[in-house]
Amino acid sequence: MSRRCELTGIGPMVGNNVSHANNKTKRRFLPNLQEVTLISDTLGRSFKLRISSKALRSVDHRGGFDAYMAKAKDAELSDTALKIKKEILKAQAPA
């Protein structure tokens, strides 16, 4: 299981630990990933995704999971999230 957000694509970053004596050692900054269940109103189903807390706030801000997926860029989404997006758009098309 990779340490990458399924909605935003945010992954680990690299930086330095800097001591009081100004010694520098490499370290990794890991994203704050949470396993959450998001509910699609259009499909009437729930989906379990591993997303960052920032992405969870973005989903809330945009007005729900369906609205977020409609505006999300395909390049940022994981394979499973991309399949969910296509299902949602397909279900919204005739309506």
C-alpha cells in the first residue's frame, strides 16, 4: 500500500532534520493519510479510500464527494478513484 493520497496524489516529500549544531540528516515528510468511507449521492454507494486530511477538507468544501469528483483532474486521481469518477459521470449524464 503506497503512501499516496488517492484523490490529490500527494505523496512523501524529502527534507532535512537540522540539529542545534546545524548538522543536517535526510528525512521524509509523510502525508497525513486517513482511511475514510465517502458516500456518493448519485450512485447511492459508499467507497473506502485512503486520502489525506487536506483532501477530506476539499471534499467538504466543494459540496460533497460527487461534486469533488466532477471537478477533479484525471492525472491526480488513482486508478480506483478514476473508475469511481467515470461511474459518477456516467450516472449523472442522463439526468
